[in-house]
Amino acid sequence: MAAPPDALAGRVLAGDPRAIARAISQIEDGEPSGGAPLVGALFPHTGRAYVVGVTGVPGGGKSTLVDQLIATIRGTGLKVAVLAVDPTSPFSGGAVLGDRVRMNRHAADGDVFVRSMATRGHLGGLSRTTGDAALVLDAAGFDVVLVETVGVGQDEVEVAQTADATVVVLVPGTGDDVQAMKAGIMEIADVFVANKADRDGIDRLVQSVEAAISLQPSPEGGWTPPVLKTEATTGQGVPELWATLCRFRERSEPLRASRRQARALARVRALTGELLFARLERALPPGAFARAAAGVVARRQDPYRAAQDLAAQLTAPSETGAA
Amino acid sequence: MAAPPDALAGRVLAGDPRAIARAISQIEDGEPSGGAPLVGALFPHTGRAYVVGVTGVPGGGKSTLVDQLIATIRGTGLKVAVLAVDPTSPFSGGAVLGDRVRMNRHAADGDVFVRSMATRGHLGGLSRTTGDAALVLDAAGFDVVLVETVGVGQDEVEVAQTADATVVVLVPGTGDDVQAMKAGIMEIADVFVANKADRDGIDRLVQSVEAAISLQPSPEGGWTPPVLKTEATTGQGVPELWATLCRFRERSEPLRASRRQARALARVRALTGELLFARLERALPPGAFARAAAGVVARRQDPYRAAQDLAAQLTAPSETGAA
């Protein structure tokens, strides 16, 4: 059914849009380790793209802003891809519609690629699938990958942490700033955008964000996140946003190196955990977890004891009889 | 420093508020397996409390609603505890303030216990710490444990899944309904509350939620989530909310049994994964993960390959030389 990873990887490296789409689908559909051969084949060809996360509460005009960013970035001759990450529910369908709108505008441009990532059923694995999809686009030769998320929750924070730079979009008069602070999204912003700059309250919003920034511990790598005003519907402020992102990229090289190490560490740890667990499941008799859970429900044993008994099935060669 | 688990457990079982507070602090501060001896000692004495999650977007009046629920539940003679789960940021401090307000009102009542759970630094472990804290309160003899969360994100969904029943609070005119749908929070609601019933748009909100419910697959266990109107500030509708929760509890026994099994299964699997990983870390030389991550950053190996090499250090007795 699926193309062999090596053939598919070759077509991705050649920039074939259908191969790129198929590669991302494989990553989305697969088990945690499903993307391994494909990512392994593409990995040596990655590391060039600038991955920019765009996050903020729903209704903040992120999609329109990303659309304007595409136009600005294309104007400089760079190739740009967008991953629109939307925790779909049966009632939403927003991602598909958003894609269509954007696809129409940029459909004729072969150097723009827009893809929505369905996250339903991949709880916890969202940052992995997004990260792997960004690798595919990087390998395919896109200079910039914009990762757009919906909402401000833990999902969004984790996705943002897979990016080289993170833009947090706020709008005046909605209490977004408070919500963003609560969700811990302030801490991950490299650039703030106060969108809908024509609205009342824009200056108050900028001031409250700047006040919050000034309360933060001294900025990582010497970069204080600026607060830019934009009007996504007219495109006002968008070239300045892109210029700021380019400046951040130059200025933040030492910061990015430490982020890349931290990101790779988190990634390797998570994947190792998944592989270990899969190995344990193969070693245990079928239904072992369900029986342990039933024992917990019946109060015959507590969950910690049950987990210890199950985990004892895998041992290191150096452990001599230690359970 | 910390009291020995058995002595502390005895005082928790006797309902000593200071012991309860200390037990929850131990769970909050501890490593994933830190709560093990305490939870193990308390576990046989749990399973009686009715754990109710209350979630919804910030600003929906959840805290006020929970405060009114305390009064209603106390009016029936039951003992009630509240866990206010707030993803604190350096700028927030909201939980502390909220607690003080409520503590003042119920301070004289020894059968009310209110506690905020700081979640900062416990990403991913929030549902575990909340679940363990609810066990402590259950063992201490509280009949009802209200778990109040801030916002609608993956965190909140996971916390809600540790409860026996979940109330989702929405308010008119804020687009909350859309946001809740996007975040997948619709699917976890057993009861909807349209709060601020005096506001314009309340009927439209109720209709849109009822329409969304009618689009869902046939309800689990034959329970269709009702949509109740409340005015938390006056207490209007709150006795009906509690009556509905009691009815849900009676009607949903088969559903709750299957939920408890699913919840125990998820819990045992997560704890087992943590224990396995800790065992691997002990088996590896210091810095092994950091070196693997550096290899990934340098593009010498892809993260999947690196993870496979690390995970190969733990094996099952039955595996003969398989790496």
C-alpha cells in the first residue's frame, strides 16, 4: 500500500508535492515508530529550514496573518510551507475550510505548500507528528515552515517548542493576554503580535504584554520579545514581522543551538520511552495490563504496585536478579 | 523531613486537615513514583467519593459556581473537597486569591476542604497528581471531590478523564462553545452548564450546544448530556445542577464501571512506562541521553535510530540476544 520509504524519500528530496503529502500522511497515520524509516532516510538532508510556530487564542486572525506571511516570504523568493495544526472535533472542520481558502490563493504557486494536520486520536503525539512533518518539508527544500496552531493549551506549548521561533498572536479586548499568561504561552514567545491594530484597546494590550515581559526573568540569549502591531486583513505590519523574525534568527544562533539540543533530548527520551514500552508489551502475556487494571479497580492492589510488577519484566544485563 | 507514609496515612484516614494538606503536597512535589507508599497505604480505603470535574474557558464563572455547589452539597450534609487546578505562570497567582475568597466563606466549616494544585513544572503529570490528590481526599472521608480546572486544553481533558462526572461550563456571547468544540471538550461533558443565564444570547448558546450534542454518536451508557442554565452569582440553577449530578451518578453505574477500568488501565500503563524509563536511566552510563541528542543535532543519527540503541539496554528474559 504505502510506497517503500527509500523511493518515497527520493521523491520528497526532489520536491514532488504528491510525495510530500503522502510522506506526511504516513507520519500522521503511523504508530509512534511508523515514521522511522522515512525520517531516517530524510534526516541527513534536514536542518536548513527556519521553522516558525504561530500560536494564540482562536479568533485572533492567525490564519489571515499566516496567509499574509506567505505572501511576504514569497516576495523575497523563499519557498514556504504551512502546517495548520487543528485539534479537530466532529463538529469543527475548520482546518479543511481554511486550507481551501488559502490553497485557492496560492494554488498556482508551486513554491507554497499548505497542509492541515488532523490531531484527533493522536493526543500526546501531536508534537511528534508535527516535528516529523516539518522535517519532511525541510528535506523537500522549503526555506520556511510555518506551524500554525489553534488555541492556547499544553498542546500548543509543546508544538511551539518544536519550532525555531514562536510568534504569539493576541487581539485587543478579549482578555486573551490573561488567558495566554495562564496557559504558560507567554514564556514561549519570541515575538508577540498584537493583531487587529485598528481596534480599541490595542495600546492597552501592547502595554500589558510589555509589562508582563518586563516581569519575566532576564531573557534567554539576550533577546527581549518585541510586541508588534499588525492588521492581518490589510497586511499592515506583516513585512516588519518577517523582518523581526529574520533578525531573531540571526541574533539567536547560540540560543537556537541550546534549544536544538534540548529539543533533540526531549525527542530521543520520548521515543526511547515508547520503544521500551512496546518491548514490554511484547514480553508480557496478552491482557496483562487489562488484568492489572481490573485488580486496581477492585482495590486488590494499588496502581504503583501493579506498575512495578509489570515493569519488572524488562531488565538490564547488569541487573543480577534485581526486580 | 516528610512524615513516614504510614503515620501520615493514619492521620489522613482520621480526617486531619493538616495531614491531608501535607499528603497532597508530597504528591505534588514528588517524583512520578514519589507518592507510591502513601497512595499504597490509602488505596484500600478509597472508592467511595464522587469525583466531579468542573471545566470550561476562563472567565466563565467556574469558581463562583463551585463555591455555590459547595454550599448546596453541604446543605445535604455531605462533606466536600475542592481541588482547584490552575496552570500557574509567574504572572497569575489567581489560584491563591481564589482560594482565599472561598476559604474565608467556608473557613469555619471543618467538612469543607479547598486546595489549589500548582501545575507549573508538572507538565504531563497533572492528571496523575490530581488523581492521587483526589484519592487522598476520598480516603479522608470526603463524600464529594470537585476538581476545578482553568481553560480548555488537553490538560483539562486529561484531568476531566480522572473524574466520575464532568461538568462543562460555557457562557453566552464569547464563542466559548466553538472553542470548547475545537478543544475536544464537548466529548467529555456529562452535564453542560450555560452560566450567566441573565445575559443576552443564553438561549442561542443552549440551542447551539444541544444541536452539537444531537450530532454526536449515540450517547455512552444511554445518558444524553443535559444543558442546564445557571446564574452562579445568585446561585440560581445550582441545586438543579447538583440534583442532575446525583441522577447521573445513579443512572451511570455501568458506564462508570467501564470508565474506571479504562482509567485504571491508562494509569497503570503510564506508571509502568515511567518506572521502565527510570530503570533504563539507571542502566545507562551518565549523559547517555545528552550524547545521543548531540548526535541527533549534528545529524550523525536520526532520533529513531538513537532511541532504538538506547532502548536496547533493557531486555526481557525471554529475548535471546534480540536487540
